Amino acid sequence: MTTTGMIRHGSRLLALSTVSMGMVAAMTLPAAAEDQPTREQLIADCASGEGKCSFNEPTLGKAYLGDFHQVSNSLYNCSTSDATQSMSWSDTVGSTDSAGVSVTAGGNIAGLIDLSVTASYNHTWSSSHTEDSSLNMTVKPGEVGWISRAQVMQSVSGTWQTHYDSQKWGHYFWYVPDTVTGPAPNGTDGQSNAVTVKTRKMTSAEKKSCSADAKKGQAFVVKR
């Protein structure tokens, strides 16, 4: 082979190598961000039923007592003696997932989690719990009182498997881990729901409002 022929042959090899490297690079590039579903899109497809979803390998966390929160109206005591009154209260506690999104009762998400937990642990899982009752409360002069309640809570962790009849975002199956925290039955893991009366001193502005004719020397209820 002549020197000129060798140069031409070498140029062709270099060109082919460059093309080959370009193909390998293209194959190894990650998919564009817009080609990947967001967690919210996958969960939404599970909720709507567009994706055929299951909540796999659920793991229940240890139950704990949630935060206290006000569940009644407030009783203001502008009198000079203790004020005692029966106060009704009502409380509904729901569930949220790992992104802080509400998991509503009766939807596909709640039903799929319940189905999975029931199969694995032989007891039902509820995404919402409502309870109501009444309680006598005593508020001292110059104070505000209300009823607070804390619900036993429990988390369940697992992986959503979403199956599509036709490819979506380039695949038939997508997976996303999730943790849902919701109300647990009273007594779970030795934890009990709690209801208590809480009071505080009136603020300066609240004390000034007691001088109004309609409130002076009275105890009155303000809706929450």
C-alpha cells in the first residue's frame, strides 16, 4: 500500500471510530427529564385508575401518639369566678403520604393500601378516623379553655407498582416508594388516644374585650 493509500485508509478508520464513539455516547446518555414521570404523576395515575397499581411489601411502623390539636370551641371567662360548662367536640384525622399529600378515604389509594395491609397483617387499615363526644371543662377567671385531642398514628411503607396497558414514558411498569401515615386503632402497640382540657391566660387584647357590655362579667364561647 502506498503512503497516500495508507493515509486515506487511516482517515476512514478514524472517521468510523468517531461515528462508533458517537453512537455509544448516545446510547449511554440518560433519558431526558421530560421523558421521566414525576412521583406525583405516578401516584395520580394510581388514584385515578389509569395505572393498574398495587402497593407491594407493606411494612407497618410502630404506633405513636400524634400531636394534640384543638377539637372544640373556646370558652372565655370574663367573670370573677370559675366558669364550668359542658363542651362538645369532634375530631377527624386523615392520612398523608411521604410528600405530605392527603390520602382520602374511599379512593383508589386508600383501598389499595388497605388491601395490601389486610393481606399481609390480617387486619384492616383506615385512611381516616372520626370521633366526637362532650366533656365538662372549668376555666378560671381571665383565662381561655378548650378541648384538645391526640390520635394514635402509624406509618406503613411500601412500593407502588404501576402497570400500563400501553407504554407510558417508555415503559409498561413504573415503581415508586412511599410511606403513608394515618390513624391507627386505639390501643395499637399499647398507645391510647387522649382527650384533655387545656387553658391559657387571656392576651391583653382579649382582656380589654371583656369590658364590652355583652361580655363584662360573663363566660362566652367562641367558635374555633
